[in-house]
Amino acid sequence: MTSAAMWVAGARPRTLPAAVSPVVVGTGLAIAAGAFVAPRALLALIVAVALQVGVNYANDYSDGIRGTDDARVGPIRLVGQGLALPGSVRAAAFLCFLIAALAGLGLGILTGEWWLVAVGLASIAAAWLYTGGPRPYGYLGLGEVFVLVFFGIVPVMGTAYVQTLELTVPALLAGLSVGLFACAVLVTNNLRDIPGDTVSGKHTLAVRLGDRGTRVLCVAIVVSGFACILALTVLTSPWTLLGLLALPWAIAPVRIVASGARGPGLIPALKSTGTLVLVTGFSLGLGLALG
């Protein structure tokens, strides 16, 4: 029987900063516009967290039944390690998607902007098709695009929009910054998994670029994330520079990746990058709110 601790571990709680940060940043934009609405911000948070956990379970299920997780370093895999029945993990993913859909429906009702429901359904479809379906795009090297859009641009702009009812360039830049840091987590993860993914036929961007190219990409993504904060400062206020307070948290993962660490040696970089995403979200969100 699968224990509660196993289900929690399978949800990969270390990835939750990627869900929380964009909502914090989007809410910072709403506060700056004098349009903060707590119930809408809370519903946006529920959508983001439910989608993150849902995609984690969906990946566990899809990779597990394909055998991709048979030889993988890192967090436990419920299906790949035989810790839970595939059908149970799939049901957990669908339950999370249902929660996200209901919260998204609530946002549609509160705002009267029903097109948001279509955005939510597209997010759910993208989450499932990342590693699910007949041609998962995560196996084609497009995972980073999914993360940038659906864990950066969409949640930041969406959180801001449901409160301000405006789509703005600063929100887009903020979404790009958050999305790039979230991409750094995925790229580091896929760098670690290059050997296993190559054998299993999972052609991630890391597999396509190779070890050296992926390390260069990872560093470039982190640098680009901070560059977006600088550009955002020009459009907003000097307070936005508070987002650069996250710089110290970028040093460790960049150093580890650049040093040539492999396999388990990259796990500390993953943890540090997750912290970087969280610190950036709160420091940037605070800076935007104060501005």
C-alpha cells in the first residue's frame, strides 16, 4: 500500500516554488496598480499549485508506464519504482487537474472573463501532453517552452489580469523572468538525466544539445532571467531592483553546473535553483508592489 509520505514525495514538493512565485509576482503587479483582490489571488494560487502537482503526477505516470524512469537519479517515482499502481497515480493527476479547473472556473465567474476558462483548459492539456499522449512534446525537446509559457508568462500575467483586468508589458517581462528561472530548474534536471533519457529515447532539449551545450544554456537562462528584471525596472520603478536580491542564490547552482558535476552531484544545484525561483518571486513581487 502506498503511504501518505510516498504520495507527498511523489508530488515533488520541491517544485512548488515554481507554482507560488508567479502568483506572488502577479499579485505584486496588482498591488502596484491599486487593484489587489485577495480572493482572486488565492484562486490563482490554487490553480498554479494544483497544476504543478498534477503535472508532477502526470509525468510520474507517463514516464513510468513507458519505462523512462526505470533507471533515474533523484526523487522517488511512484510508478517507475512500483510504489503505486499506475491507475492510482493517473487518478491523482486528474484530481489535481479538476481542482485547478474548478478554481479557474471560479475566477471566470468572479471576473466575468470567460475566455480565462479556455486558458485554464489549455494549461491542463499542456500539463498532460508534456509526457502523456501518443507524441509527448517533452520527449521532443519542447519542455522548456511549456515551462516558460505555463509556469512563467501565463500565471504571472493571469494573476495580474484577474485583479487588474489589464494585460501589460511589465507583466509580460515579469512572466518571462519567472519563467526563465523555472526553466533553469528543468534544464538542470534534464542535464542530470541525459544518460538515462538517451537510453530510453526521451529526446529532451538537454539530450539534443549534449552535456556541454546544456550547461551553457542553463547559465544563459539564469543570466537572462536577471536581465529581464533590469528591463522591467526601466518600465516600472527602482524598487523592482529588489528582484536582484536573489542573485546570491544563483551563484551555487551556476557554479555546480559550470563545474561539470554529473548525476547525483547535480542534485544540490536543483535544490538551489528551486530556492532561487522562490526568492526571486518574493523579492521581485515585493519590489513591484512597493513601486
